Amino acid sequence: MSLLEISGLTKRYRSVQAVEDVGLTVGEGEVVGLVGESGSGKSTVLRCVLKLVRPDSGSISFAGKDVLRMRGAAARAYRQDVQMVFQDPLGSLNPRMTVEQLVGEGLVVHRRLPDARARRDRVVELLGMVGLRPADLGRFPSSFSGGQLQRIAIARALAVGPRLLVCDEVVSALDVSVQAQVLNLLLDMRDELGLSILFVSHDLAVVNYLCTRVAVLRSGRIVEEGTREQVFGHPRHEYSRELLAAVPDPERVLSARSH
Ligand SMILES: Nc1ncnc2c1ncn2[C@@H]1O[C@H](COP(=O)(O)OP(=O)(O)OP(=O)(O)O)[C@@H](O)[C@H]1O
Ligand SMILES: [Mg+2]
């Protein structure tokens, strides 16, 4: 049994078939990439997993439990087990909140660590994990770079101890050198915390760098799925080959790792 199991997922918006019959699994400690062009349905899959959007049909299970039927306490537990990081950190982090408030918010919302001092200690620990300093506690989002903001967003997501991290284009807005740092941080978190990651991106170089398994989405359907080596080395589907051919340098981010 995989940690996350999606099967037959279908979602239609009026005239648009956003996602059709999508099946996907993410195992414990696995990093799975979901790639496809703009409009192929990547974010719709994530929104269904996050219970932000209700699919028309299909099933989603997490640790063997039916996600779509979760209510009350089960849904609250699920909202801690599955955390998300998005593309635009400045847009997704409240500009009026300090780093301490932002990173500690999940702990407050889910009534974990009600003691302010214990919560601050935990926030400092989280900042250390993502490479930020205790001196950053009182700073506001506008004073950080894009890469630092994604570190804050990752610390915020990790605060309540999730088992699955769902990432939507999290490095797309960053410079290439900073991309590698944030991707390496995600891999470190996977190793240290045993985190599973479902990583959505239109950027094949990034997915090639990060993911052990890859699914290719086209017009709402998965046209190819396999290990990174299979999909990037020997793509079976014509569409995957076209996607790969359109990448100027798939090894781009990979080469940044040695620096
Ligand atoms: N709330 C909505 N109402 C109507 N149509 C929607 C809605 N959300 C998504 N769609 C449509 O569903 C399709 C899939 O959208 P989705 O956002 O999942 O694609 P995506 O792969 O994440 O694209 P991008 O790479 O641009 O983020 C698109 O045609 C989109 O226009
Ligand atoms: Mg999207």
C-alpha cells in the first residue's frame, strides 16, 4: 500500500475536462513528479488531493483511508499530514505577519504547542532546518529574497509534521542557482524526515533532478508513467518525447549540484 493512492480521478469544469481518469501513487519517502504543459490539469490533481476541490469521480486514499469521505477529526488530521508549498511565496505568505507568526501559524491553528515559548523554540528549530537564523523571527516577508521566502514556506509547511508535501511549481519563479538550493533542501527533508513529496512542475529539468518517479499529464490524462530513468531516458509516448525535445538543457539544474 502506498501512502497516497489516486485512482480514476476525474474533474470537469463546465466545458473543460480538467482531469480524466488519473491514477497515481506516492510511496513513503518517495518523490514523484507530475509534469505537463500549462492547462494539462496538474494543479487540479493537487487541489483534489488537498480537498480544495471535489472531483466528479475517482478515489483518493491516504495511508489506507478514504480522503474524499474524511470529515471532522479525520479531515483535521489529514490537513496536518498533507501540507503544501506553492509557486509564489510572496503571494502566499501574509505580508503583515512576521516569520515567527508565519512558521508558527499551523501550530496555533491545530492547537499544537499552545505555550508561546515552546512554540518559538519549535519555530527556531524549523528555521534552522531550512537554513534560516533565529534573528529572522521578527522579519517580514518583503525583506527576504525569493529563495529565502520558499525556505520560509517550507518551514511553515513542515511545522505540524506532515507525511506528504505537495509542491506546485515551487522553484519556477527562482533563479537557476537558487532553484538547486531549494530542491536540495527538499531532498534533505525527505532524507531527514522520511517525507514523501508530490512535485508538480512544467520544468522537466527540475523534475529530472528531484524525482524518482515521473508521470506525464496531457490534456488531463496521464500518457506516461515510470521511473525517472525510464521517462527521461526511454520515453515511450510521442508526447513525452516532444516535451523532452523542447527542453534546451535537461541537465541544467543537475549540473548546479556539484557547485
Ligand atoms: N476553477 C476553474 N474553473 C474553470 N476552469 C478551470 C478551473 N480550474 C482549472 N480550470 C481549467 O482546467 C484545466 C486544467 O487546469 P490546471 O490549473 O489544473 O492546469 P495546470 O496544469 O496546473 O496549468 P499551469 O501549468 O498553467 O498551472 C485548464 O483548462 C483550466 O483552464
Ligand atoms: Mg498549475
